[in-house]
Amino acid sequence: MIRTQVQLTEKQSKALRHIALHEGVSMAEIIRRAVEKVVDSEYLPDKEELKQRALAAVGSLHSDIKDLSTKHDYYLEEIYSE
């Protein structure tokens, strides 16, 4: 964990203290949860964007191995044993 300092309004502090007391956790935990929600909603791609990225990757790679789809476990084992 990284310690940081933030300044809150009195109203924010009272609300956080109330929520923390009600949930039986620290104010720091409530703040971490709130930050996580912001990070997830604003900086992580949504499901549609992830789907589009995955579809764009389909077929973009090429291999000369003709039986890769049926013997993928064999080839993985071969690579990891090296």
C-alpha cells in the first residue's frame, strides 16, 4: 500500500465516517473502494471495446504448423520443457 494524504470537506469526512462505521471498515477502505470504482469505470475498457479488440485479433497471426488446433497441448508442453 502507498500512503497518501487527501483533503476532504467536512461533509465528505462525516459521510465517509458514517459509511465506514456502518460497514465496519476503515475510512481508508471506503476511500479505496471509491477510487477503484472510478478507475474501473473511466480507465478500463468496457465489454464492447474488449470484444472489438478480441475480434480484431482473430486471424491476425499465422503459423506454418498445420495441426496446431488439434495438438496445441503437445506444442505448449514442448515449449515449456525447453
